[in-house]
Amino acid sequence: MAMKLSMTGQMRMEQKMKLAPRMIQSMEVLQLPFLALQEKIEAELNSNPVLEVVEEKSEQTEQPQTETADVSNEQELVIHDDSDNIEDFQRLESMGEDFTDYLNGAGPMPRQSSYQYVSSGDPDKKLEAMNNTAAQEQSLLDSLKDQWRMVDAEPLVKVAGELIIDYLDEKGYLSIRLEQLHNKDKHAFGLEHLQQALVLVQKLDPTGVGARDLRECLLLQMCQFSDDMSFEIRMVQQCWNALLENHLPEISKKMGCSLEQVNRAIERMSKLDTSPGLLVGHYENHPITADVIVEPNEEDGYTVSLIDTRLPNLRVNDFYQKMTRNRDIDDKTRQFLQKNIHSAQWFMDAIQQRKRTLLRVARAIVKHQKRFFDKGKLHLRPLPMSVIADEVGVHIATVSRAVSGKYVQSPQGILPLRSFFSGGMEDQSGTEHSWDAVKAKLQEIVDNEDKSKPLGDDALRLKLEEAGMGSIARRTVAKYRKILNIPTARFRRKY
């Protein structure tokens, strides 16, 4: 059987969307939260030689600035790619002065950035920021190894201890058995050296590291606690399973004490840390800076404005603009300057479009969620993102980018803008309730319940219905209870 191979040519028409660099940059800038936008501006200032900061007078910089301009007639966040952007360069042609005269009168023009000015009396703020930046915090592994170097033990125990430290997880627990760490083919130490090393590792800081389970972690901390916790130690040693099941009467009977004593012991134990490893250099508390501020006004409404007091005012350097019109400048230099001037103008336009779009989206959100700003979380309405997109007149993806990572400062606190978008339900009276409002009401019911007779999920469902939240399925109540980290009724019970 013969096979015939042949090659044929085919033509196919298909439509693809290609994003222009200017559109990509605008979407990127729109999505950046305030602190990230500051970093982006600094990066652009360092990379684009024609972009500079407008140096403001000291009395102006002391006053907070907000973006409150009327945006009713402003253009949408739509950037057309069907022109060669000649308009951007026509602004350069409006310069009336001759470049040579300007050069003779102006003298050399040093490079400026947002943190370094021409005046010799001004400090280098970038250097100041670097000097004031806190050193990176030491990790748990590094901290323990530094302490272990100071421990006095025989060489084989020292090697075994280093191996144990390497196997501790981020919470400080040793989740692998010592028998699994013992490999006589790879290591000279034996199981007895690992056991001796573990005892020494468990004496390092923070207290509780090296524990193999929660029970051992609590015992390690209580043994080294400054106050006498002998009763709590005996309770953990003798009644651990009953503690896990919250069977306090059984503990009281076994320990020969009152329920009050058991409750006091549990309260003292609640001050212990169940994840001691996280106390050392794991999580950082990153600051939150609001992009939008919502304030009540005298007309029973709210004023929405942008907070950008620390954003520098940018412009294209006049000196380099003049150079593009000088016939004595070679073509390569002129093209380089024109390219950077074009890029700088695009970047400044993207920042202005970010301000306009974010302000309009925020105003639309406040309009729809006015009852929340008046009365709190229980009055959040269901709000699909498409509703805001239609009202503002932009694509839903634009709204998503505009609220991404942004926060609003309001009478109800500092909240993420994205939190105002959620689904919901409608009760029998036709009133809409967002799922966040339902969760807030569920938390309120649990906080106010009788802890001696806590409510089960069926009882919580009925309470929500009585509170006007509509008919909610029991499994939905259980799901939201887990999201809110609310234990089951058995573990919420207090004796």
C-alpha cells in the first residue's frame, strides 16, 4: 500500500485584537493602587530623561490636595489606536522662543526627579528613605540556627539539632518523626542523638518551637511560663481528648474541681500561642493607603474625592522640547527625544485617566450603597459590577481594574472598594440583601446568643429569617459560619 504525501497552501482570514502599547500602559496604571503608582512614577522618572517633577512652593505642598473636579463631561477610558498621535507633537511647535536664545539664557539643565531637586540646600530624599527603611527581619530558620550555634553539646548532637531545625515548618512544628530523620547511611549520629537534640531545640526561642503536635506545644510553653501553671499542665496531660471535645463537666469530674476552675484554666491557656514560629520574621504588616475618601456633606449626601497628596505633578522638560526643534541636533538624538517625549505624555495621560475613571466609579458605588454609608454593613445591597460599568459607560473589565487593590476611607472605616460588589437575595417583601449583609447579621446573632445554649445551624437559619434576611438554606448558613470562623454550637457552649 503506497501513501502519497503532498503539500497544499491555504489562506484563512481571522480577526485578532492587538492592544497598542498606549492602551496597555493605561490599563496597567489604572489597576495600580496608590503605593504601587508612586513606585511606578519613580521608575518612569528614573528611566525617561525628559520627564520631570514640577517643583511646588512650600506653602502649596503643605495643603492636602484632592481630585474633586466634575467628571460629567469627561471622556471615558477609551484610547483610540487609529491615529499617529500627531497632536502630541503639535504642542511642541507652539513654542515661540528660539532654541538658541533659550540655550544661551538658560545654561545647563540638570536632571530632576521626584526625590532630588536642583537646590543644593534640599536633602536627597531617596537616600533618606533608604536610611530610614527598616532592615529585613530575620527568618525563623536563621534565628534558630544563630541560637543553636551557642548551644553547648557534643558534635553529633549539634549536627542532629541542625537537621531538626531544617525540618521545622513555618509555625515551628516538627511534623516528621525522629525515626524518619535517622539515616545511619547518611549521618553518623544515632536516634539517641536526635532525641537529645530535640530537647535542646525545644528550649530555644520562641517558646514552643520544636513541638511535634499542639499538645506538646502548649506543654512546652506552660512549663516555661512565668506564673504557676501546674493545674493547666495536669489538665492537658490527663484530659486532652475531653478538652478537644469541649466536655468541661467530664474534665471537672476527672480533675476533682469546679467548672469555674476549668474555665479559668482554659482562659489562661488561651493566652498561649498555637503557632509560635509565626512570631519570628514571617508576616509583615503592610500599610493600607486609601485612594478614595467619602465624607458626609450638608445636603444629606456624600462628597467623593481622590487622595493623592503625595503624587508628584509631572511635566515634559522644556529644555528637551526645545532641542527637538533645533536643526543643529542630529536626527538620532532628535528621534530619541521625540520617542521619550511621546512616552512621557502617554504616561501622564494614563495617570489623569486613572483619576477620572476611579473617581467616577467611586461616585457610582457610593450612589448605589448610600444606605451602607448611612447605617453600616447590615444595609449593603447586592451590586453586580456590570451595573456600575453600564452607569459609568465603560467595560466591566475597566471597573474591575479600577477597584483592584484600592481602598476607600469612609465613616464606616477603611474598606476595599471591591467589597461593595456582591450577590445577594430578595426577601418576601422585595427588599434586597447582599450576602455580606447576611454574614454580618449571622455574626451579630452568634455574638448575642446565650452561650450556655448556643444555636445550631437550623436555629440560626430561623433567626436570620426572623431578622428579615429571607429564607436561607441550612447548608448556606453552615457555609457562612465556616467562612466567619464560627465554631459549631457544641464548641461555642460555655458551662
